[in-house]
Amino acid sequence: MTLLIVFNPHAAHGRAARMLGKMKSYLDGKKVPFEIRLTERRGHAIEIVEKADFGKYSGIAAAGGDGTLFEVVTAYFRNQSKNRIPIGVIPTGTGNAFARDMNLKALSWMDAVDVIAAGGKKQVDVGRIRTQGREYHFMNIIGLGFVADVGETARKLKAVGNLSYTLGVFHRTIGLKTFRMTLEADGKILERENLFTEISNTRFTSNFLMAPRAKIDDGFFDVTLCGKISRRRLLAAFPKIFTGEHIRLPEIEHFQAKRIRIDTDIPKILTPDGELLGSTPLEIECLPRAVDVFWKTS
């Protein structure tokens, strides 16, 4: 059967479009029947996948960055087809954090096609978000506070790739400010003065090792909270986020939970899988092994 590829030609600041011809030839060489649907705007992947007849396809692949995968997964759970098909990830975007957990390098689309062609699969957890009366699903992370502010700046700097997030950190440190947060995790209530909250299904956020202990199929989120911290100390500690050592800092709390509810003293924008949408209050639930993903099995 045919693989449906949802391809974002605008990914990687438009560089993904130049990969399309080579990708088609490579798929032909692998004898993988495929249908490619190009996205034209933000949210278009949701429209494509939500209306697709899964009975016609052997799988669906998100070709782009983490934002494209977010739209595909969100629409996957809105789709009314009885058939449930595997999801593939083809990293051609700026941020490819989920692909890192698959041991795929940024823009390594040929390796990703090889994984899909081999047909191996892994059941992975999915996060469900409820915010502002809407429901979304994510594969990677959702954050708020400083991390969302960094994501907003990074979006404007996508032309420089993953470096955009590092530049975003330095820019947003200038206006560093905490907020009051109430977080309920599996029934336990925490009151915090918070700089940022990151809820991780995977280890990486962009090229930051945000949740070094996270596992994609353990039925839990890894929650990282950062309390009040000075600008100087934040910048001094920043390199530790590339190695995961930041979770040992006294300003950081790190724990696991399945169900989470968050409210804040002022509405805070959310950043699920690098997108910017919704706001607090929100509810998040881990759906254990809710979807099959094409995965390298050996």
C-alpha cells in the first residue's frame, strides 16, 4: 500500500523544498509507493491528515520539523478512520527534536526513509493537551514561561537553524521574570514561583538535552521546573542544558507524572513541539503507547 507523506516545503526556512526531487527519486529506488501532499500554510497539515482515509495508506509520514509532526499527530487523533496506521518521521526542518530520540541526525531524511522502508515499528507515548476549549496532541514536549519566550524569539531566527534557540536564550535573559504557578501532578499540588516549566515525552528540546532520563514508551512525562534564578547564574548554567546536567541544579525540580494541570497568575502562552498556541490554564495527559511509529529495530 501507499505511504502518505505530508511534506512542508517551507521547513528549514524554505530549504526543504530543494530536497523534494531527491526524496522522490530515493523513495522510487527503495520501491516505496508514496503520495506526497504539500502543505501551503500553518495548520494545513492538520486539514490534510484529519480528512485522509487511512484505509488507503500503509502509513503516514511527517516531512518537516517538529511543528509539522505536531500538526500530523494532532490531526491523526482527530481523524475518524477506523484503521490506525503507523506514523513516520522524516526530518527536513529546523527543529528535529523527536528525530533525535530516534537516533536520526538533523536533515538525515535518507536514513529516515530507510527506517520507514524497513517497516520496523515501536509503540510510543503521546501527550494530550486541553487548553482554551481545544484539544491537541504532541510527541515531544510542551513548555511555558521562559522556554516559550525563547521559542517565540527562535521562530524569528529560523534561518540560522538550531542556533536560533541559543540566541533566543541570550535575548530573553534580558527581561527575565518569574510568575506564580499552581501545578497538580497526579493529585499532588505544587505552588511555585516559576521561571519555566517543560513537560517532556522525549529527551530533547531542539538540541538541548532537557529531559535526559525521559523514555518515549514508559507511560510518564518528565517534568522540569525552574524556580527563581539570577541572570548571571542562568547564563553560567546554560551550557549544562546541552549535557543534561542542569537537572542537578538547586533551582531545578525534575520528576515524573502522568496527568498534569497547570494554572498561572497571568495567562502564559504554550509551546507544544515548538509551536506557539493556547495558554494556561491547561490539562495534559500521557496516553501510553498510543501510536505506532516507524522505528529502527536493530
